[in-house]
Amino acid sequence: MNFPRTSRRSFLKSTLAAGVAPLILPSHIWSAETKPNSRLNMGFIGIGKQMHGLMGGFLGKEEVQGVAVCDVDTNRRDDGKKIVEEKYAKTGGTDFKGCATYNDFRELLGRKDIDAVVIATPDHWHALIAIAAAEAGKDIYCEKPLTNTIHEARALVDSVRKHDRVFQTGSMQRSMREFRVACELVRNGVIGKVSRVEAGFGVPGKPCDLAEEAPEPGLDWDMWLGPAPMRGYNSILSPRGVHTHFPLWRLYREYGGGYVTDWVAHHLDITQWGLGADDSGPIEVIPPSDWETAKAGGKLRYAGDVEVTHIEENGVTFFGSDGEIYVNRGKIRVKVNGAEKAKFVAKEDKPALNEQLDALEKEFLANAKVKLYSSADHKQDFLDAIRKRSRPICDVEIGARSVTACHLLNLGYYHGKKIQWDPAKNNFAGGTGDASWLTREYRGQWKVA
């Protein structure tokens, strides 16, 4: 199908009117083209609290030019436009011509002058928008958890590779020094053979049972739901106006996976980094005996007989034959052969975190055989990867593997059965599991094939 560039808007209008989803945007027609200047034109999709932080970071980079925002809510869409235009009104000295606004992400992706997009929508939209962005020739920064199903995770990897896109998953703990140092200590055998890990986050997802409320004026509710089942509006899912908190749509299985996908996408990501499982994953899921009501207790087993247990306390702790390492944001505790080598878990702990990390690197990692990817700025790492056409610190495959572990853990809570998993084939093994668990039902025109 060949559509002339000049008819893009009319094409979108006609296909939308006909109920057809122009999800595949031919990259040879509408993809980004090399511009005469070095600035990267960027569009932002999903303008909520998380995007506010992302926009602040990206718009502060000299090599970035924000040109468009997209949200299904008029208030949030206008708020995004205001953020971009106020930023350039203060800085000046650019070729900025105003920030465009869109209700439909496909119109933003259809602009050939946009080089990269940032996606911070609710989770149930991630895969569809990111795949469409890859097909449109855009480089992509997409928030975690990467997808809403295991099938979507593999489809997204395939699309990003097919279209040769740079993709950064928003698991920014990889760009925090304490996590890298902790994982390097584990990978270099400082605490001996790891036998178990405790990863703490929150509760599994649950079916949405929220009552219908009066619609939010200016919100395209049908588009907010997208591939999810039709249901009446509720302000818990899409808060009214410009909200300043993280909405709790993430608790419900139709839109997220509870905190098991929300926070696990951070802490299981670090667990897999420390275990060297970025290109594999768990091989078995063990649900707790009280799986129908449990808030924690599910287990994942990895090769080498390493058991990862979901606990309620936030953070990650690696237990080895010669010691243990606890790490969380701004925190670390290291014990080796009974001696405490580092402890910074409260603000009154001394010396400062970076000094303790310096000491750990000097004592244990000066001649380390395993050196992990080092990034001090997750957003800048993405921009550097675009410039070099390389894979960033949390490439799409890493994000897909981490979210797959999240979904497998949730499947244990949802179905109460032990599951064997083949990470090489990305499929159930040993006669366990059900193929329908890998995907979900899609509504209307929205599908990930």
C-alpha cells in the first residue's frame, strides 16, 4: 500500500472513519529523514506524571528539540504543549516553531520530521504504540514494564530488530551506580555462588472491578481503553485533569499487572542483571500455596538452581556461599565472609554512598573480569546510542526478558500451578502452561499479531 505523503492526514481520517487501524506506517514513506542540523526532533506520547519527569530530562538536552505531544486527554495534552513551549520560551536561540498536539498517536508517528519518540502511556498501550513507532522508522524510549503480555514482548523485539531501531527501556536503575556495582560484585563472585535472591516489590494484578463514573470532559475514553475491554469511565484509571500522582490503573490486569509488573520490572531486571540472565530468564515458576490471596511468596527458579523469591520488602538481596548483597535506590549493604564491607541504608550512615561504592570498587573490582555496561544518565545513554546507532544499556531484548519474568511470576499467582519455562524458545515446557496465557484478547481494531 503506497500513500503519498501529502495525503497522510486525509488517509488517517478516512481509515479511522472506516474503522480500520493504519497501524503499519511504511517506513520507506513516512520514516524520519536526515536533517541538515544535528538536533533530534522528539515526540512525547502519554502526558502524565511519569512523562513530566522524562520531558524535563530530555528537553534539558541541547541535542533534543521537542516538537509534538500526544495524549487522549485534552487537559494533559495542552499541559504537555505548555511544558515544551515554556521551555523554549525561556532558553530561546533555537529554530523552534511551536509544539503540535495530537489525540491519536498514529498522526504523530506519521510525521516524517520526528526522529524519536518517548512512550509513557498505561502499560496496555506500550506494545502497540512502540511497534507502530518502529515501523514508522522512529527510535524509541518506552517506559517499563515493557509490554502487557509475553507475546507482545517477543513481537516488539522482532519489530525493533526488523526495522533497525534504537530502543531504550525505561528501567533506569541500570543507570544508577549502586545497582551496577552490586551486580558487578555478584557477577565477579565476591559473595561466592549465589543460591537465592529475594526481590521485593508489591502485589499481583487483579481484575478491574471499578464502578462507572460520569465521563471526564475532554477525555477520549474509547481511545484510552484501546485494546482493553470496554468498560465505563473511572477516575482511578484516568484521573481527572492534570494529575500529580501515579494513577492506579497499574493495579488491574486489563491495563497492567499490579506492582508485580510495575516494581518487579525494576527489581527483577536488576536480579537478572546480577545473575547474568539478560539473554535468558527463569526456567520454573512456583506459586505460593495461598496463591489466590497471596501478596507475595511466589518463586522463580533459574539455571544453576538459583531461587528468586518475591517478598514484600522493597529491594533486591543476593545470597551467596560467602556473603550477601542488598541493594535499592540510594542504598547498599555488602557482607563478605561475615565482615560488613559496606552499609548505606539510611541517611545517617557514613561515609556517603559514593565513597562506599568507591571503596567497594577499589577492594573487589579493580581487576574484575566482568565489567558491566556503565551509564550515569539513562536518557543521555539513549541519545548517545542514537548517535552511534548502537544498543543502549537497557535494549529492547533486556526489557522484554525482564517483563517476561514479571508475567511468569504473575501467571503463578493467577493460576496457582507450577510452570516450566524454556527461555530459549520463549514458551512453556514439560506440558505445563496454556498458550492462551501468553497473550490477551484485543478489542476492535487493536491487535499485536
